Amino acid sequence: MDVDGLEHMILSGGKSVLKEVFGLSIEVNEDFAAQVDGVNRMCIEAGLVFCGKRHSPMFDDNLRYGRTYNQIWQRRCKVG
């Protein structure tokens, strides 16, 4: 999910759907505390587990997107 900073708001409107999904890939800007806290809280409440995050190297030196990641949340994470 990538909706330009509104991810936590979209999740709050779809709590019943979130409880039914197997997993979620969601873009989160770690400089935006309300977004980070909201996404974490809603995913955990829905029974999802944080499995990791990915970041595109093309944003490494970008001041606006340098701490933006695609987070992976699933019902269960594969180990290894």
C-alpha cells in the first residue's frame, strides 16, 4: 500500500478487512511518527507480525524519502 502518507488513516478505516488479510506490504516514512505508530498499532491489533522492511537504494541520499521503507507484515513470518 502506498498512498502518500495516508497509510495509517486508510488502515484505520479498514480494521475489519485488515483482520482478514494474510499479509500486507505498506510504505512507511520513519520520520513521520504518527504514521509509524498508527501502522504498527493497527497491524498488531489485527494479528499481523512485522517481518521486515525493504528500502530502495535510489532513495539513500534523498532527504525526503531516505527513511521511507516498504514494511512487510504477515500472520506468520518465515524464519530463514
